[in-house]
Amino acid sequence: MTQAPVEDMELVTVPKSERSQLEFILDESFEGLYLWHSRRTLHNIELVRALRSSGRFLGLSMVKMVAEGSGYVYYVAVPLQSRRKGLGGKLLDDALAHFDELHASEVFASVGEDNVESNALFSSRGFERTNRAEIAKRHGQIRTINMYREMMVVYGEILLRKELRPDVPTL
Ligand SMILES: CC(C)(COP(=O)(O)OP(=O)(O)OC[C@H]1O[C@@H](n2cnc3c(N)ncnc32)[C@H](O)[C@@H]1OP(=O)(O)O)[C@@H](O)C(=O)NCCC(=O)NCCS
């Protein structure tokens, strides 16, 4: 199928009433528990952004704040036939701009350790591996527990972090 020209592409916020149109992207991108959770999150999360071209959706991101100053990219997904064309990167740049506008000092993402494309996507934007001990050192145990609960990092996933601006002390 012919790809729409890049200049035709726009980044939009998708209201809850229109999000079922994005489910096909999740169906192509995830399976099992991840698919179930991503579909549930799609309909509940506050902010869903999408790339649209000539009325067709070409990718989505789901983002939220998990604590004051700390953003989280829940999901980024691009339909199979539109991958490796820079669209995931555009969506991630858009998510980072959103968190920057909210004056976040850091952004997290969790990815499957063996998920080559998502590790490549996040490392292309400067995300680096972190862990619970490092976060606790920065923010304290209680806030770290709460953040992990919000992020729902599961076994087999690694946590990535990108610093947007120097930390404001939170203790
Ligand atoms: C991860 C995903 C969103 C990437 O989307 P994409 O549109 O193909 O990504 P881009 O073309 O913008 O590539 C972004 C970067 O990742 C790299 N990359 C993407 N896929 C890659 C692959 N399979 N192997 C190696 N590098 C890859 C690109 O080279 C690029 O790096 P660069 O900017 O340094 O050149 C897409 O593969 C996807 O939807 N996967 C399934 C869902 C998922 O796992 N999401 C992430 C976790 S929530």
C-alpha cells in the first residue's frame, strides 16, 4: 500500500470516544497480557496521542505523570506496515515535548528486555537503563514504591529513564 506523504501527517490528541479506532494498532503490536492491558489502558488513560494521515491512524502513544516531575510513556505503537519510517520516533518526541511542557524533570518507560525495536526506539532518544535502587536513591523509598505501582513494571521488563532537566529535590 502507498504511504501517505509526510507533510500530510498530523499529531492529534484522541478523545475517549474515538479510541476504539486505535485498537487495531494494539492488536498488531502486543499479545497476551500486554494486549489486554494496553487495550484497557487505551480507554482509561488521560492522554492518548496519535499520528494521523488522510484519516488513517499510523501510530499512538499513551502517556501519564506517575509522580510530580516524573512522566511515564506507557505505550508507543506503530502498525506493522508503517514501522522503520521514523514514526515511533516522532511519537516519542511528541511525548517528551508534552512532559517538558509539564515541567517534568524525568521520563520513564519500561520495555521487555528482549524487545529489540522498543529498546532501539528509546535509546535513540537518550533513555538509559535504571533500576529501583537508583530511583529510591533519588526520590526515597515511599515515592519509589508509589511510582512502581503506577508504572506496573513486570518481571522480564527493564526500566528506562531520560532526564529532561536536573532533579528538583522531592524529599
Ligand atoms: C517500537 C516501535 C514503536 C518503533 O516504531 P518505528 O516507527 O518502527 O520506530 P522508528 O522508525 O521511529 O525508529 C526509532 C529508532 O529505533 C530504531 N529501530 C526501530 N526498529 C528497530 C529494529 N527492529 N531494529 C533496530 N533498530 C530499530 C530505528 O533505527 C530508530 O533509531 P534512529 O533514530 O537512531 O535511527 C514499533 O516497533 C512497535 O510498534 N513495536 C511494537 C510495540 C512496542 O513494542 N512498543 C514499545 C514498548 S511500549
